[in-house]
Amino acid sequence: INCTIAKHNSHQLHDLYNLALNLSAEAIHIFMLVPVGCGVEIADDQMLEPERYEYILNEFYDLSKEAKIQTKATCSPHYFRIMRQRAKEEGITITPKTHGMAAMTKGCLAGTGVCFVSHKGEVFPCGYLPVNAGHVKKQPFKEIWKDSPVFMKLREPDLLGGKCGECEYKKVCEGCRARAFYETGDYMAEEPYCIYKPKIAKTR
């Protein structure tokens, strides 16, 4: 079961999980709202505050530990920072056995692990990030994937702006590039819905 989490249903995480169990679903995947496409129309009313975002992802971490089915947080890059913070507190080593699929991937995969090709042949970092990285009718996809300046930039976490660029978790999180683009017009800007303060910033 896939479900977008927003203000109207963020209190129903456990209900959603129980529904998945009752329907004999094999997995529950939550998607944190990204303000693109039809999401733009509801963003002002439905985007979670950063503090609520943090709370929900911690709640999902707790749920995932007890879950009888597969769980996955998508478009939720903070989750991979939270998972490491919580595992460290618990003295747990993150492995596929202890944390399932989340142990084998990272936060934002735009242009690094996935991309999106439109029906016109346009190539974008992901389905939520409208930054053109090439066109398969003009250039082989393999070349676009390997050499696109947009993709090459996204693959350099040190180029991330603001606190994302300073964060010790940047290589496993990277922040949502689509949300950064929506808020600032810069897909490399800091994630606007993260409350975490990097260690380097705390020492200033």
C-alpha cells in the first residue's frame, strides 16, 4: 500500500498500517508530500511543518521495528538520518536484517539512483523535480545518465547548499531536491523541511 502523508492524515499512521495488515498487503510505503504537479494545489494547506515531519518519521521508525510486513519511507530523506541516529542510541548496527530495505538505500535518489523520462523523451532527475537533464531523442540515454551536468551536480553532496552541505548525514540523506527546488528555485539548496542542525553548525 502506497500512501502520501500530509496534514489531513498524518495522525493515521498506525491505522494505515493496520489496514495494510487486514488487507494482507505485503508492504506499506509512505510518501511525504512533495509540492509538484497536483501537490502544488494542496501544498499550502497540507504540507507538514518541519517539526511534525520529524515526529512522523520517528513514529514510522518505531512502527517499522514492530512491523510484520515490509515498510519503506519514500521522498522522506530525513528518515535515513533519523534511522542512523536512533540505531546509534539503541546500540544497533544497521543491516538488512535489522532495518530491511532501508539499510540498502539512501534518502534522495534523484539523478543518483533514479531518473524520470517523460512521454516526450525529456529526462529529469525524478518525477517530482522539473529540471531538464537531457532528451533521449537528441542524445543516447546512457550518455545523459553518465554525463548530464545536472546529474553530475546531484552526485556531489559537497555541493549541496546551506546546512545540507555541512551535514554529517548528507551522503545518506541529501535532503529532498524537489522540495528545495519548490521553495527556492535551486535544486541544490538546503532541504526546507528539516529541523536537524549539523554538528559543524552547533560548534559555531
